[in-house]
Amino acid sequence: MSFEAYLGCFEDGEQSYFPTSIVDDAFAPFITRREPEFSCWVVTYDDNSSADLYLNLDPDDASRCSGFTVARPPDDPRLYKALWEILRATNSAVYCPGECPPMVGRAETIPHLNPDMVEALGSPVVVVDGDEIRTRFEQS
């Protein structure tokens, strides 16, 4: 796969933050390199399967982020399982270019999403596992 996926956190329609440790926990032990100057973490699943996570860190507190971009998401189920774990733990939505609607891990997140994002991308879908995220990305 050669596209980008985005994960963003919201609270009452505005950008919000969650502990960066949630990302760390979801992708461990696959984080193989951290590039602090770019707020980038490299996630490697095997020799041919890796992705870069560009975190949107809180400028006032680097222990928090508002989400991240996944550059070159690999076709590896462990990536999508990690995304689902983050969706379940935060008021975040994951989305990608194309016709894929925003995906959330729990219905309670939907009222927190930015209304402009929902209007532009469509009604959010509650996903039940990482395989569903992967399937929806492949269909867009």
C-alpha cells in the first residue's frame, strides 16, 4: 500500500490531545527508531514492511499528541490492530484519502468529532477490529 492514513483526536469538535504513551503501547515492540527532530517513529514489522508515524505533539507538552500521520502504511494486520487499540482508548478518528469515511473505535467518540470533517468525509463508522479498518482502507 502506498498512501497515508491519519488519526486525529477531538473533544467537543475541536482538536484534543491524548498521552503519547497510548501510541507507544499500541505499536510496541515494533517501534524500531525514533527521530525526535521530526516527531517521527519508525514502525517495522519485518524486512519489507515498515511505516513512519509522524506524531502531532502538543507544543507545550511532548508527552501528549493530537494524533499522527502514517506514511506508507504496510499491508500488515498488526498496524491496523494498533490503530484500532488507539481508537478504543481515545476520542480519535482514523481516515485516509479517498471515499473512506472516518472510523472510530466507539460510538461515544462520534459527538466529539469536528463537524466540518464529518461533513467533508461522511458519517463516521464504528469499527470492531483492525481487520475492518484494513478492509475499509482497501476499498477506498
